[in-house]
Amino acid sequence: MHENASTKVAVTTSVTPVHGRPEFSKHRNSNHQRNLSLDFRSMGIVLPTINHPSHHRNRSLDSVLTKIPEVDVIPSPECPEPICAPISDPNIHSDDSGIGSSEMASSCSRESLSCSEPSPSKQGSYDAQTFDKVSKSFLLRLIESKLFDMPMAIMYLFNSKEPGVQRYIGDKLFSFDDNSVDFFLPQLISMYIQMDDIAEAIDPYLVHRCRKSCDFSIKCAWLLNAFHDLNAESKSRGGQLISTILNEHYKQGPSEPTSVDSFNLLTKKTHCRSRSDSSMVNLNGIQIVRERNFLGDLSSGMAFDNRCSCTEQIAECRCGAPRMCSEVEFIKCLTTLGRDLAKQSTREARTTYLYSQLSLINKNLPAKVWIPLYNCNHHILSIPPRVAAVLNSKDKAPFIIYVEVAEVEDAERSPLTTRVSNLRQTRSEENLTRCESQDPKPEINNQNMFIVAGDIRRRLTVSTDIKSSSPTDPEDPSAAALKELWSEKEKRVREKSPYGGLANWKLLPVIVKTGDDLRQELLASQLLLTLHSIWMSELVPLKVFPYKILCLSNDAGLIEPVLNTISLHQIKKQNKNSLSMYFEEEFKENTLVEARQNFIESCAAYSLVCYLIQVKDRHNGNILLDNQGNLIHIDFGFILSASPKNLGFESSPFKLTSEMVDVMGGLDSDGFKYFKLLILRGLIASRKHMDRVLSVVQIMQSANSQLPCFRAGATAVIGSLKCRFHLNLTESQLISLVDNMVESSLHSITTKLYDGFQYYTNGIL
């Protein structure tokens, strides 16, 4: 060994080279260092900063192979003489990624400064270091095991401080199902914006998914827009990703960028150029194509047409047409409509304006646009205006629409359905066909064409005057729209639609909401889905009905409606009966037992949800009853530490009224005992998986501390949430706890006072 061993790492040369690599020379003067973070940090060696190029191989866990001869590692100034004890272990294996699968047994000591075996006085440090190596080996085995799922990955990604572990988990994302990763997309985007080390680890995955799917790209851009401060410098990592996505570099390649302002597609009029109505002008002998922009112009009939000139058979666009502009413009039209509705002074004016604007939007449909709440496997055909309704809201103007779509294999590349206004290409509404590369020649005479045209005009006229068969409340027209059975509504709209003859026809509902921050709703939806998954895995029959939320910005979004439901407020207002009397009248004898069981299981589930995440604003307008007897809570705008007007008025664990107990059968009934048993079983199951719930909240809190639900501070919010799982109580103590919670909720004075407050201020019974 050389004399200058203080600047070398002593290793043995008896290890067989991996991947056919030759043995390294001790005198090699290497200018390239591998990422040894997981190994050398535990030795006390801090490697100097390395300026990596923009594209480099992921060397995240190469440190597992530190037993392979590797010399000339420049020591950190903090530890100028790092020494390793000799290693001889031939049982190291590696796959093609260069990641070892055996335990790391390096015995480097922080205190050792000589090239010898650790002295007995240092044996304690030796054991601690060895234990640390073995722990990291166990972590590697866990990550590679079948037990390592996406919830566990997001937890370790957030909590780990080792760049090597973060990058390895970032690579692991590629092995998970897209849907399981998409559930945690808000958390991934939040960490991408706030945490540079994690952003570097997950960037390859996000880029891969953006290249793969236009729908994923747009959703990423919307979430970045919601969580990213648009007033901040656009040079930030989040701003750069928005710019890259919206300029469509991930779809067109670096040599064919489109000239799109990075934030315009989400905030104001877009400057995407269309390829319609182009005219040639001559400037100093040079011909220039001047193109008129129709994107976003509803009067043009081509507001959502990007004028792609590629044939339908080509899998990828080659003409350079903007691929995302059509979808973004369509969603922007809906959000603009919502903001304009709020400016209307009366409910009647809002309804009239809604009908007129939807009719104007219909002039630009069908188009290659879709409802992003659902899978990107449909094209929008039409939005029947008279089926839509403005929802009952005091200050805002959310509205619900029912969208006729044609299911396709891929919204980007599948051919578009023929527009019915082009009668020469339409034989009858029962035989609407997709447009081909050449327009089909009509095989009907003039008389038949006249009959078909007249029939289609009749259907178009009737479709704009569809009225619900349910009793209508003139003060709340949305109540009838939501209570009507979905199967009946779908059948009725299809019979009146000129597109109803399509075999791939489908009706999709969506609520457009503007002026409200839906990021808390999104968090609540994730928590409901997490608890639902926990209870299913633990075989606890608790029923919750989470609905999809898509944040478009920090004050706009889309919500999936809960179908076949009526609010407790409407039940009391229209029927003048108690909840138990309505329940018995609505559900006949043959379905009453099943409906009562559904009521108990869903009421227990939402009671536990309201307690764990402290859901407030529980008036009867936010509690629904569906046609199967399930009790469903909606509107989770006040959770954790937030309450209406910050009054903290609702102090009971959850809302439980005497009317709800009567539906269960009364205080002494088996149904009420079953209700309390379900809360107990659900709480026991939930605390077994408490970390899954905490990780979802912690990640969102770390990146969105300005949200109202986190204003009490991270320590208070997370600490209180953890306390509500009662990890320190035995099961017998939990029984007493549940009994006390049910008793205090049933006789809560604040619940009655809050219901009275809602009645006198908003007319909610």
C-alpha cells in the first residue's frame, strides 16, 4: 500500500468485477465520482458537491456496490482521513441497474483514522455503523418487495433525507399502476414545487407520463397552477415545468416547439395559432402566411379546433398543431361561464344566461375535447342546455351540466363523430357514423333527406326544452335535477338527442365551481378514499362515497356530482315529514331492511370521518340521502382546524340527530347498537394504518401551509389529528370513548344552534 494512504480508500482486489468491468487501478486519476451517498455518509465522509449534467444516469443506490474496488475518492474537508477496514465478502450480487441485493457490511468507523481493524475501544461505534448498514439493506429489500405499494412509496419519499433513496423510489414509480400514482399526484406536485431534492428524483417520471399522455400533461399543469404562486418568478422549478408542458415540448420534441405563453392557457386568452382562414401576404418578396386565430372564439364554430392536418391513422401528430389548446380552451369557457353567472343579479337571470351560453358552446361541438374528471376516452358531442341547472348558492354560482359524449379509444387520436348540423353527411340520427377520410356519399333521395332533416330539427328543438318529471322547487331548481334517477335521466336525454342513435353514446355529469378554493376539497376526497381503502382491507362494512375533484386553479375546479340523491333540507321542505317517515314511505317493505342497514353503515362511516378530520359546516343542505338509503356528506370546505367564519361553533365530535337515530330504530334498537359497534371497529382499523392518513396530510401541509385548514400551525394540526386516533387507549377504553362521543353528539347544544343559525340566515331546514 502506498504511503499516502490517508488520501486513498483501502479496498481489497479479490472481488470479482461486476458487468465485466476491469479492476480499477489504485493510481487511476478519476474525474467522475459515483453517487456513494448511502454508504459514505454513514462513515462520516461527506463527498464534495458534484455538478451533474442535465441528463445523467440515475446512480441512486450504486453505493450498495461499494465493495467493488473503487479508489481515488477525494475525502471531504470535514473528514480529511477516511479509512475503511478491509472487506472480503464474495456474496454480493447485482442486477443490471448496478443495485446490490445483499446486506451492506462495510465497517468504516467515524472515529477510525488508521488503515487497520477497529480497536476494541471502538467496537461500540463499529456495531452502530454495521447496524446502520444492515438497516439500509433492509430498506432496499422492502422497496423491492411486493409489500411496497404507492402509499408506502409516497411516505418514504417524503420522509427520507437521502438523495439515493429518493432517486431509487423515483425510479420505482415507473413500476406502479398509473391510477395508483395519479391518486397521489397532488402530493407529488406539491413536493416538486417545494422540495428540490425530491423534484430531481421524480422529474423523470413526470416527464415520461407527460410524453405518454396529453391528459396527464394538462392535469399536471392545472395542479401546478393551483399550488404554484403565479406571482413568483417563472424561473422556479414549478414555473419551468408549467412552461415546458404548455409549450408542448414533451409532445413535439425540442426541434418543433410551439410558441405558447406558459401561463396564458390557464389564466387569459391564449395565443395558440390555428390553421384556418390563412391568407398569403408578400413582404419584401417573402411570402408570409397570416393565420386567423379561432381558438376560444365561440362565434366561429371552431373554438375548440386546433386544425390538425394529420390523417386520423397517424398515431402521433406531425403537423405541429397544438395538442392541448383545444381542451384547455373548452375548460376555460366553462370556468369563464361560472364567473359570469356570479355577476347576474337574480336566479332567473342566471338560468337564462346559462342556457344561452351553453347553446353558444354547442355551436362548436362535437370536438376533440373531454371532461377531465373522467378517463380520456371520449369526445364531447353536445351539452343540452335545459338539462343544466345553477346550483343553490348564496354568493357563488356553481352549475351542473350533463354532457353527451361518444366513447372512443383515445381522445387525441380517434376520429371525431360527424356534426349533425352537416345534414349532407347524416342519413338519420339512428345511423350516425364517424367521419372517415372521405365524406360518405348520401344514398337517399331528396324526399328522404327532407324527412330526416325535419326530424333532426325537431329533436334539436325538443332537446333544448327537456324538463324534469320530478317536482321542481322554483327556489332550488338543482334539487330536481339531482334527485331524478340517473337511469331515467340518461334514457330521457338519449331519446331527445340527435346523437342518441350512436352505439358509443354516453352521458356524463359534472359540476363547475368558481370562486372557491377546492384544494381542501381535494384533500378531503383523498382522505375519504384512504379511509375507505383501509376499512375494505380490514373487512369493516363502513360505506363512504368519495367523489372526484379536479383543481384547475386556486379558485376554480370540477366536481363529480353525487347522483340519485336528495338533501335532508329538501326532504323536510318538500315532504313536510320527519326523516323516519320519509324513509319508510320511500322504501317499501321489501327494501326497507336493506335500506336501513345502508343508512346505519354509511352514517357510522361519515360520523367517524367527521370526527377524525374534523369536518364542519354540517347543515342539512350538505347531507344527502340516496335511493339506496345511504347517508352521504358533501362539501368538505371546512376540515381539520377550519370552521365557518372561524367561530368554532360546532363542538360535537360529529353530527347525530334524534331523527337519524329514529331511522336506525331508536336508542334501544339493535340498529343503534350496530351503529356504535361500527364506529368502534372503524376506529380500531383506522389507527392500525394511521401513518397512511398522516402522510397524505403532512405532505399537503408542508407545501400548502397557507390553506385555511392549516392555519393553526403544522404542530397543532398534525398533533391533534394523531391524537384523535387514540393510540394510547386499549380496546375496552375505546368502547367507553365511542359511547361518550355518540352520547355527546346526540345531545349537542351547538348542533341544534348551528341548524337554527342556518335556517335564519340561509333558509336551510
